[in-house]
Amino acid sequence: MAVNPNPKPSNRSARFKRVSLAVFAVFGAMAVAFASINASSSGAGDNARSRLTLIAPAGAGGGWDGAAREAQQAMRAQGIVNNAQVVNIPGAGGTIGLTKFAGMSGENTTMMIMGITMLGAININGSDVSLDDVTPIARLTDDYDVLVVPADSPYNSVEDLVADWKKDPSGFAFGGGSLGSVDQMIITQLAQAGGITPTDVNYIAYSGGGELATSLLSGTIKASVSGYVDFADQIEAGKLKALAVSAPERPEGIDLPTLKELGYDIELTNWRGIVAAPGITEEQKKELQAIVTEIVATPEWHDAIERNQWTDTFLTGEEFEEFLAAETAAVNKIWDELGY
């Protein structure tokens, strides 16, 4: 796949080099974040009810950051935790944050937001650390990606877009989230379904929906796939045109055809979950599960679901662990089938 401006390496060694460069790029921010985490968890006898840190393994303003801050607001409003804070550790589709978190064995006052994008990033970045190295707590929500183009684009349907895309795949700039993200998975699956070799796709990775919208409006990219909430304001303002949604069926409140009903067998869901550090006791795990269960029952969280067009798919315990194992296998299969 041609990734502009930074070409995607074609082998594992190059992928490790990219991750290493990403580590250096965010080192300053990480140092501050790690100091904050260490400070918050250094008190003797601390427990998750007295203080709790939520790691968002991405920059401010993204989906993981938004979920973490909505959870923080719910905890504060309802007094679920005495002191709740959010720390951002951006980079490499969440794998930089994951690597740090996996090294915090026994830390019972910190959890991390994650999701399907992290599974893809682990695969495509060749990460040495996986979700087997942390403790699953719960799935929180589902979110659906939409395929959008600028309002003045000549494409009025997915069929129009794919037909033009096939003429010059490398010259057709498609934008989405970080490498390995659900956005990239949907785009490459769409390419394959449309008769385009996935590795020929010109995919440009962005750190957030705001940058994607700006690039669409400036003509830097011709089309994009990202979460509906990332583009909702521009769609409503008539600046962007939405062509389809990635959901298995039309979600309530999003009046768009699904890719599947348009003939493309694609229905990936951008689910989000939360995990704890490795090495915690069963009692500590149950306490963290109880805290998350209380969060999702609050009116603040219900309001967040409505505002963000999320779907409540809360799942915890063994069911979440089984779901996580199945999703990991499914994502790995997708990238294998796409030739990565």
C-alpha cells in the first residue's frame, strides 16, 4: 500500500523502525504522562476508589480520548471515584501506550481505553506487546465509520467513487486514522471488493477527525473513512457529503445506506473497550469491573452515547474476554487476506 507522505514499510524490520521513530517523536509527551501516572499511583494503600487514572493511548480530541473523558466526567459527577484523571500517551495506533501499560504489572489504579484500531496497529506495526499482556475489563460502545467526500465532489455514490478510484489507485488519495486502524481496514476491504489491489491504495494516516475534514476540504485527499461524529458537523453544514456507513444495518440517527446493502460485504464496527494492567489480583479486577459497570449506568454516560452517536454494547467478564480473542483473530485474518 502506498502511504503518503510516509510510505508503509514492506517488512517487519521496517515496521519496527517506524515504531521506534514514533517513540522518539512523542518522548516528551510520554515522559510527562508517565510522571503523572507514577505520581497518581505512588501512595501507599491506594485503591481504585480513591484515585483512578484512565490512559487514552492517543492524542487529545480523538475517539479514545473522548471516551476516557466522558468516563471521567461520569465518575466525577456521580462520585464513583474520589479522584479521576485522564492521561494521553499518543503514538503508533495506541501501541506506544500499550507497551508502557503492559509494563505496569500490579498497578490497580490505572486502566486504558482501547479498541479494534489497537488490534490492527499491533499487527501492522509488528508490536512485541499485545492485548494478551494486559487484563481485559469491558467493552464499552460501538461506533460506525462513514465514507465521505467533499460536498463539491463529483462522486454521488460509492459506485461512482470506486469506478474512478480503479482508474488510478495510487493517484487517488484516501485518508483515515492511524496505520492499522479500522478506517484503513474498511478502505482496503472496499478496494479489494471493487477490484483494486489493496497494496496499491494511497492511504494517508491522520491523527484525528479534524485533520481529516480539513484535508478533505482543501483537496489533499479525495475521500475519507472515519467515525460519524468526526464529520457530523461538516455533513450537517453541507461541507461534506456522506455516501455510506460501515454498520451491519442502518444505525438509528444516521440516515445512510450501509456498505453491505450497496453490495460491498463490509461491516466493521469501531468498538471501544477498557483494560487493566497485568498482574492485578482477582479482587482488584472485580473492583475495576464494578467501577466500569457503575460508569455505564450513569445519566452522564447515557448522554455521551446519544451525543456521540455511539451504540451501547457493554460487555464484561468472560464474555468480553471471548469477544476480544475472536476480534483479534478476525483482525489478523483481515490483514493476512489483504496481503500484509
